[in-house]
Amino acid sequence: MEQISITKKSPLEILNSKPDRVDKPAFRGWGLIGIKKLDVYIIKKFFSTFFFAIMVLAVISCVIDYSEKVDNLVSKKAPFWAVANYYKNFVPHITALLFPLFIFIATIFFTSKIAYKSEIIAILSGGVSYSRFLRPYFIGGGFLCAISLVANHWIIPIANKQRIAFEDKYINDEYFKYSGENMHLGIAKNTYVYMQGFNYSNNTGSRFTVEKINGTMLTEKVMADYVVYDSAKKIWHLHNVIIRSNDTLKEKLTRLPELEMKYPFTPTDLNRTEAIKEALTTPELDKYVMAEQMHGRENLNFYYIEKQRRTAQPFAGMILTIIGVCIASRKIRGGSGLHLALGIVISAIYIMFLQLSTTFSTKANLDPTIAVWIPNIIFSILAYFLYRRQVK
């Protein structure tokens, strides 16, 4: 039998001896949640690259936007502080819009850099599994996606409200003075309003019609050559009025030079642009959709898509993070340039899928939930395929 010798040490030797090296956590207290030096190193790289990308692209976007709007800003004499506040709200808008692209490019850029320096090879050669290597990406990406999720539902809409108000006052006000033609609006159950046109500068509408329908029968129709809204009394003044009523047995026709009516809608309800969905927090958006349903509006998919997008977009950032690290962690001959080019192509494909599915929802009545989440599902499959390939 093989003998094993045990060397006894004196208490003094034990005190003077150095302990074996232990992989200590990077910061005190972080060891409780398992965050090591490797995690901190990658998360720092991740955040610094991500916020640098945001800063650069935000500055470029602001410069391009200002160059397009400078003529209107000068002609309307927009105050400096109003312009500064507009761009303070414009930056969150453009950041939220391009969040998946920001996080994807940042992941590819810094991962490709450390791969080119053979740091990833050293990490994996040291006994770290690829799944363990991905953990800081999950932590960093998950943190950024959680912030994006909260911002999309509550913070960004508040900033958009101020941004859109500025654009209406200094950029789009001439357009909204005479807005919309052939406008339809449901104001109550089985009661519908039609206006050929409306001038918002003097609250005057032309070719005004109110129809009351019971089942398939038109019971009353009020027609006026033009109407004027009194914002003080909150009533509508109808001019050159014809009232046609039908009770199934006989039909009655009445002509009046003027008529005052109090209808449950205002000119603001006629000016419901698609941009308003960006300026409503999610609870406000739900209330708005319910009100539009009561008004008889049929196609509300734009608003359902907006609500689903606010949740799906942060998850898209997480999916693209996994795809980015799986692509860029391999050291290839083309280096970072090839990785970035491939990342831009994948981002373009993702945006194309999202736009295509959104169009199908708004034009062909595809379910909004399916339309928004289809790109995430497809790219989740791609992320899993790339991950399995890297593990092997």
C-alpha cells in the first residue's frame, strides 16, 4: 500500500504561512450575490460603451433635427429656454426609439474588442464556461432593459407630451390651423358625427351632420351648412339646419336658420392624431382607448401596438444582447469592423421585421400582440441557435 506522509506544522508556522489564493468578490458585500471581478469588468465595459453610444447618437440626432427645424424656430421666434427644454425631451424620445440598436451595437463593439485582444480566450481557457461568461451580459443587459421598461411606460410619454406641445406651437401650428377632412366621430351609442372640414383657428366646421341609428334604421339626421363651437358656453351653433326624423310610419323634415346644441365632444376630439399615443402613459393610454371605443372608432390597432411595443422593445434589447455577444466573442480575421457590419445588418433586419408586422396589423387586422412579438420570437430562436453553437 502506498503510504501518505503527513507533515505536522507548529502553531507558529501555521500563523506565518500564507493561505491559498481565493477568488474574492470585487467589492465587499457583492460576494453575497455572486458578483466577481470578471462580472464587474464586463459590466463596466458594457455600461461605458452603451452610454457613450447613446451620447454620440443623441448629439448627432439633435443636430440633424435642429437643422431641419431651424427655419421654423427662427420665424416663430422660439425662446432659447423653450428650445433647450424641447431637446431635453427629444433625447429620451430618440433613445427609447433606438434602444435595441444602442444596446446591440454596444455589446458587439466592446465584446469584439476584448475578443481581438484574446481576453475571451484567456477567460475560457481558465476554466470559465461560456454560460458563466454570459452572466455579466445578462446582469448588465437585464438592468438596462428594466430601466427601459419603466421609462417606456411612464417616463418617456411625459417627455413626449412636452415635446409634442412644443412642435404643435412652433413647428406644426400652421398645419393644425386647418386640420383634417371628412372627419367621423362617434359621440354616443348609435350616434355619429360627420364634418367635411374644420378650421381650428376660428372653431368653424363645414358640412356638419349628426346621425342617430337604431339597428339598421336611421331615426334622425341633423344637417347644417356650417357650425361654430362656443368654447365659453361649450355649445355648438348650427347654421342653415335641416332636421330629418323617421319613426317608421312617417318622415318629418324641419328647416331652421340657427340651432344651438350641446354635443358631448369638442374640437380637440376631432384632432386626434396618431402622435398622441406617444404622449400618454400606459394607464392614460388604456383610458384613451376605452374612450375611443365609446366614440365608435373601429381601427385602434395603432394604440394596441404602441402599448405592446413598450413592453416588447426592452425584451428585444435583451435578445439582441445575447445575439451580439455570441457573434462578437469569436476572434475572426475581419476584426471589429466585420462584427459591427454584421450587427448593423441584423439590426436592419429586426427593424424591417417589426415594420412589416406592424403594417400587417394596421392594414390587414393582424392581432397587435402577435405583430409586435413576432420579431422577438424569431430573434429568440436565432439567439438560442447561436448560443448552442458557441457552447459546443
